[in-house]
Amino acid sequence: MDKGDFIALINPAMALIFAAAFAVLWHAQRQRRYILRLAGGYLAFAAAFLLQYFSPIGDTASRLMSNGLFVLAAIAISTGALERYSRVPPMRPIVFVAATGFAAFSWFFFVQPDITWRIYLMNFTLGTIALLFATELRKVPDKKPIDWLLLAVMLFSGLSFFPRPIVAIWLEGPYATLDDFNSSLYWITLVFTGSLFLLLFAMTIITAIVLDVMEELRQKSETDLLSGLLNRRGFEAGLHTAFAARTPGTPAALIICDIDRFKSINDRYGHAVGDRVIRHFADCLTGATEGQHAVGRIGGEEFALLLENADAVTARLLAEGIRIAFSTTTALGLPNGMQVTASFGIAEVTTDETIDDLFRRADQALYLAKNSGRDCVRVAPCPARRAAS
């Protein structure tokens, strides 16, 4: 193998390695279907680079197929990466650019053969597809550092497709034959910039996938599987985060609630029905908060809500609404008309109060509600008021 063959094999070998890596990732994360598309895109890149340098089916067919595969590969990795963000790819402009570019490329292949124009057209087509992807990625809200890095990679890659062929051809002049093309400065820069892009894009998107999996595992570790709410660990983590970010003087309240006589429901109707009651109560909590507040299941039948920017009066109104909604509806599996109730304890956050103090006061209010006959809401007095009395 001479030096030219070795250089020619760099990109297809790298693309095949990353195609295999994406295939392995997809096998372990089959719910992330976009990874398979990325694997297909890198496989197409490998085939395109091989056909570009080696011609097992003749120069004409190899050149047409290789450039077609370049376009398909660019579309595959662009749309695959956008699917990670649950964004609909701009397929109409992508297909228009790809079809127009390849049609013009074919014109300068068959009708008016010109290697230079073919180089321009293929570069401008691939560059435009990359910039369309970058434009769509720019619209993604709440981008994380890895998303900004991916955007930078695509912008760099997309923009490089325009000056690179112009500068190379300006320095060397038009290419008259394929031999001139294969030994040109343009081809050498294409090999090395292609390697750089394949490496940067793959490592960036693989890092993004790993971060996605880690975040999913973190969320699962902080989520109660039965209710779909935060578990105690997740709720307390959110509580600490909220306390750290809270502006002094901003109202906040903690509600702790408990399903009344839950053990008797389990004993009489079975744990399957008890689970339905848990889920029913969780639905009442999430329906009332509408995703605006942290809600967690912190024990068997005990739940907690952190209401930010809400005082004890607002918290009590919300708790009363939840109490009425829960007691006037029946969970599946219970006799029609059977009333299941819940009790609520509320503590409003006070200045210099610790989280443990807040939990203690809310618990005391909940015990008071239980001792008051259940199915009611009680508010813990503020420490300052208690001291004054």
C-alpha cells in the first residue's frame, strides 16, 4: 500500500469505526431511533469516500454514487441529530437543495463535463445542508454547553465548504482530469478537513448521547415509579435548589399531605387497588399544580408540595381544592360512591428557617389535621407569631 492509498483510507476507516460505534449505542438505547440514522449516515460517508478514490464499478458510476452518498450522508446525520432535540427537520428546503445541487452536478458530469464546477456544486450543496441544520439547531431553546458545541461544529463545517474549493482552485487552477483532482491540494484538504469533521461531529454527538443517558438515569433515580412524581430524594434535592435560589422575602410554602386510613384500603381491597388510589391522588396533585410547583411522594401514602411565590393563604386555597377534588372522585377498583379523603399540613417559609425546621412545622400541621378528624387542612403558625403570643 503506497502513501496515497493510506491517506485515501483514513476517512472511510474513521467513518466505519464511528458507524459501528453508533450501531452499538443504538443497540443499547433502541428507544433513541435517531442513533441508527447517525450510524447509517456514517456508513454512507465511508462508502462515499471509498468510491471517490477507488472505482470498482467504473469511474462514471463510482463518481455519481459517491457524490450521491455524500449528500445522503449529510441529510442522514443532520436529520438524525435534529431528532435528538425532537425537532422536525426542514425537509423541504433540504430536499430542494440536495435535488437542485445533484441535478446541476449531473449536468456538469454528462452534458457539459467540468470537474471544477462539479467540485463547486457538491461543496455548496453540502455546505448549505449543514447550515440549514445549524439554523434549525439555533432555534432549540435552553441549549446546554454540548448543544452550543454541536452548533459551532456544524457552523464551522458548513461555512468551510464555501471558501475551501474556491481558494484551492484559485491557487492551483482548474482540474482537467481525475488524476489532477486526486493529487490536488483540494483533495488533500478535503481528506483532512473531512477527518476533522467526522471526528468532531461524532465525538460531540456521542458526548451528547452519554449526557442524555446520564440525565435520564438521574431523573429515574429521583422519580417514584408508581405515582410518576418525585421521590423523597428528588423532592428534597429540588427543595434545596429552590432554597438556594430563593430571594429573601419571597413567599413560599410547603404542603405535606397524607391519604387517610390508607392501610385499611390495602387490607380490605388489596395492594393493586391501593396503588390505584396512590396514582389517583398523584393525578389530583399534578392537575392542581399544572407542573408549576415541585410535587413528590415522600413516603408510602405521604406526599409533599413546594409552592414558590405563594404564601400560606394561597397554599391553603390550593390544598382545599385538592382535598375536595380527591374526596369527591373514586379511584378505579373501589365501590362506587366510596369516599377516600386526605389531610393536609401547611408551613409558610420564614426568614432564616432551615429546611428541617420547615418540614417539622408542616408535619406538626399535618398531625393536627389528623387529630382534628382528618379530611381537612391545617396551617402551622409562624415561629415569630408563636413566640409573640
